[in-house]
Amino acid sequence: MFWVLLLLLAWAAAGTACTRLCLAAVHAAATDADARGHDLTLYEAAFLSGGPRRVADLTLVSMARQRRLLLAHTGWATVVDPRGRDEMERTVIGAIGPEGQSRIAPVRALAASAEAVRSLADRLVDAGLAMPAGTRSGIAAGVRQVRLAAVTVVALGAIALLVPAPSEMPRHLVALWFALPLALTLSCLAIARMEVHPYSPWASPAGQRLLGTLTRHPGRTDERTYLTSVAVRGISAIGEPDLRAAFAHREPHHGPHPEEWREERPGGHGEEHRRPHRHD
């Protein structure tokens, strides 16, 4: 009865995976809250959509569009106005450093791990809008495990049908027995798809509902609409090619120092000027 052993393994894989997904879904539902009356700020929307790194990106883009920060397509950031208007802007300016110039990649990393972002995350968790750190990836990991369990059940069933072994059970009945744990995993995935999709690692169900409202009603001004799009979709929503290229640099390269940057004037006569530096 070799196929019985394989069937037990299939049930164990399916049962363990489905139980884990159900527990993760219950835990996520326990963090749900009544979010009516809570107006998301852009920083909150950025965190719920993409986590700490998205908050840093939004701050950089916002300051660049206000001409208080220069983000070069070569991957350098230069402070123009050293006076941050809120805690996140002061965090970004501090991450750039006292010289007022730094590569963008380390600035993003430092700003994303700063105390200002951690405080923002704690406030969203306390409000029931963000997932606690221990459960952020629980549902997504549970879904992946159930998918793997479904594949495992199919593989074990195929082995049971293909391996020649003396058995009094007809093959179609063996296949039917393996169809039961497969049906369990597929139904669990279907329920998860309807009840808890999308599987956000940051936003709770209440936070996802607020994000949906923000997307449908992004704001009244063009600038607010633009920054809302960046908060929800990330740097892919940046319309300016040079500004978007500034975020494409991940590793330092041996290009010119930002003090050596030049730009041709729009007239195209080869006349150049330096980029502005930090003003005290």
C-alpha cells in the first residue's frame, strides 16, 4: 500500500499549509479597524503602499519638485534649501550630510531606516491601518506555501499512479483520494483570493480600503494628484525622465563629482553653468 503513504504525505502538506494560511488571515483580520474618518497623509499612503523606502522616495520627489533639492540623473542629490518643513524632510537632509551633497542610493536607505519612518509605522499599526512587523508577510507566505502544497499533492498523486506496485485499489479511486487534498488547497487559495487579496506586506485590510479611496479621489490640485500617484505607485509614476533616472542608480560609479556637473543652456550654444550648491 505504497500509495497510502504518499496520500498521508499529501494530506500533511495540504493540511499544514492551509492551517498556516488560515491563521495568518485570522491574525490579519484581528488588526482590522474602522478607518472611517481617517484622512491619509501622503507619507502614510506611501508607507501603506510600499513601506519605508517608498516614504523616502516620496520625500525626495516632493522636495525636488519644490526646487529645494536637486536630484541629478547621474544619481546625486544636492540640497538647495537646508530647512526641512517636516520631520521627514529634515531626515532626508540629515541623511545627505553636512556637505549638502550625496549619492541618492545611500540617502534612500538611511532615510528609510530613520526614526521618523519607524514612528510613522508605529502610528499606523496602532491605528489598525498597517500590519505589525511580525505579520507583514504572513498571508503572502501562507499563499505561497499553499501553492507549493498543491503542486506537492499533484506530484505525489502522479507518483502513486505511475509507480508499479501491487494494489487492490483501482487507479481511478487512488486518483480520487488524491483529489481530496488537492481540492482543499485549491479551495483555500480561492477563498484567500476573494477575502484577503491583494496580499499587502504593509497595509492592513482597513489600510487597503483607505488606499482604494485615496486612489479614487486623489486630491484637488495637480501637484497633490502627482504626489499621490508617486506615493501609491512608486517611482514608476514619475513623469520626468531625468528625475526618474536619478532613482535608477543603485551602486556608486566613478563618474564626475557633482561639483563638476555642467548643463548646456537651452540655446544650445555650448555655454555652460554650474548647478547651484547648498545655500546657508
